[in-house]
Amino acid sequence: MDSLTQITLGAAVGELVLGHKVGNRAMLWGAIAGTLPDMDVLANFAGDDISSLAYHRAITHSLFFAVAMPPALGWLVHRLYDYPDNVSSRGLGRDILRISIFLFLLLFLGAKVLPIPWDQSASIALTVLVGMLFFPLAVFLRERWRRQPSENGNTQWRDWMWLLFWAIVTHPLLDCCTAYGTQFLQPFSNIRIAWNNVSVVDPAYTLPFLLCVIIAARFTRGHIWRRRINTAGVVLSTLYLLWGGYNKIQVDRIFARSLQEQGITYSRFTTGPTMLNNILWQGVAEGDSALYLGSYSLLDPEPRVLQFQAVAKNHELIDPYPDNRAIGVLRWFSNNYFSVQRGDDGLLRWADWRYGGIPGAKDQTSPVFQFILAEDETGVLTLSEGRDDPPDMEGVFPRFWHRLKGNP
């Protein structure tokens, strides 16, 4: 999900695990740990578009990373707060170097199990490592420059490790609830786990949760209302996810029944909530030669999808490129819910339909995710840019709100 949500979740988890011992430092490091997995977006600056697409939500969003990272980072946090009383500058420097080497190898391993060239694997690992080390460095400098010593103390290395584990592992688990998918089993499997029960941005999930964390932080360490309010935020957010899961089950039943009633032959389908809410859902079913797009609002007067729109798959357009790296990654990324079109300019436009069309757009067959493929001088397809034909978004929000309220 979005970064603000992950920061909020990390801070709340940090408070639950260690707030009674280190106060707001638990929220701080929980928020930092909740952000660390998304440092993989820095791969955009170190690799090509295909490598960046493959690396996002991969090793940094895995259970393996959540287990391997906390011992090293927890030791560093413990040593930072022990400096300068019990740790020398040289000792701290050696710790940072050793941990940096370990994390680089971990991130490099995560790149090498993906279709990423050697040189890009190294540059991506180094770039993401620098992004991750920025936060401990910033906290260290803040502690050195603050005018008054903190009222919150240090704790054992194992305590920090435990906090960091839970703050990190809850990040990919929450991302698994979206349609984007998360490679939670890396480096052993590149399967993308996607439960599709919440949107990647949903204010109804984030804002109450964030408000509880902010209010809880205003109370002193050990205050009973600090823990109660923070726990309330965790409970509310969890209940919202469970409600989304219940909606997912009901919507899947409605889509399956509607496809059958309309005589549409399909091999599989997927559904998910549209952006910013859990009321209006979209789905896509795969047929032999076409994909069928439909929407359903929990506020619709009847429990059925009134009409499906067919989009030709045109998969034969990529038959001449059976071993192409870009196509292989895009197939995997879109879970084969894709269509292809060749424009007048000769470029291939790849539409990923897991998110359906843009809700409220005039053209309901305009996909949320689109990629452009072009042949280089050797005839190999490469990903050139995201999209060059932005949809007409005039009046999109009024139409989106109208459809969400149950109006066809």
C-alpha cells in the first residue's frame, strides 16, 4: 500500500512491541522499519524499466528479508544508542561496515534470482542499500545534535530485533492484501501473492489508523491510554481488512453468477476494489480470445454485474518474441491478465487488466496499467515508457462517485 499507510502500521506495531520500554523510539523505529521494504523503488535509478519492475515487491518484501534483516539492523540500532558511552567511534564504524556488506549481499541475492543482468544487480543492491542506511544515519545525527538528551533509553539488542521483525514483516503482509501482489516467498519462489481485498490507497483504512497513532504518541510512555488508543488503531485496521476479505468473497460469487447468466465462457477471473474505497469493485474474466471487464458496487440495487465489456487479447502479436525478456517479465507481472495492441506507429501497447479500467473514465477500456514495447536496432523488444496516450480524465471523479453510489 502507500507509504503513509506503511509508516502508520510500522509505528503502531513498534509501539505494541516495545513502546513500554523505549517510548516514542519504538514508534520511530517501527515507522522506519515499515518504510524499508519500499526502498526497492530506488531500483528505478539503477536499472532499466524491466529490472525495476521485477525488483519491486521482491526480496525486500519477503519473509526471508523480514527474518534476515532485523538481527543486523537491530544490532546497529542498539549500538547507535550506546554511542558514545559504551561504543567507540571505531567500533561503531566497524559495525556499520560489516552490516553494510551483509545487507548488500542480501539485496544482491534478491536481484540475482530475478531476470536482472549482473551489472544492474550490483548497482540496484548498492542503491537500495544507501537508501536503507539513510534512516539510521539520520537518527544518529539527530541524537548527536539534539539540545536535550532523550527521556527514552536504550534496550537489549534482542528487543530491537523483535520490534524490527514485526514492523518489517507486516509491511509485505499488508501489501499481499492488494491486487499488485507481493513476492513474499523470495528468493525461493517468485510467485506473487495477491489477496485483492483492499485498494493500494484507501483513506478509510489509513486515516482512522493514523489518527490513533498520533493521539497515542501524545501520551507518556507507560500511560494506559497510550496502549489502549494504539491498540484500538490496530484493531480497527484489522477489522477493515477482514471486512474487505468478506466483501471479496461476496463479490467473487456475484461475478461468477453474472458471467454464467450472461453466457460468457471463461477459464478464470479476478476481482478487486477500485482506488480509494472498498465499495466499488472491478473484475476481469479470461476467455479464449478476449477479456471481459465488469464492475459491481456494494450499493447496487441488484447483486449482479449488469454488463461485461469485451477486450480482445491479441496475444498473437507477441508470438514472434517467445524468449523475450521484457515479455516474460510483463506476463509474470500481469499474471497473464493482459491484452496487446499495435498502434499506427508500430509500437506494441501492453495493457495489464488486474486493476481493470480507470474508474470513472469516459473510456472504460482504458487500463490503469499500460506499457509500451518497442523494437531496438537488433529486433529485441524493450520497455520504452509507461504510456503515451493518457485517457480523457475530465469529469472522472463525479462519474466515479456516481457509479460507487450504485448507479449504472
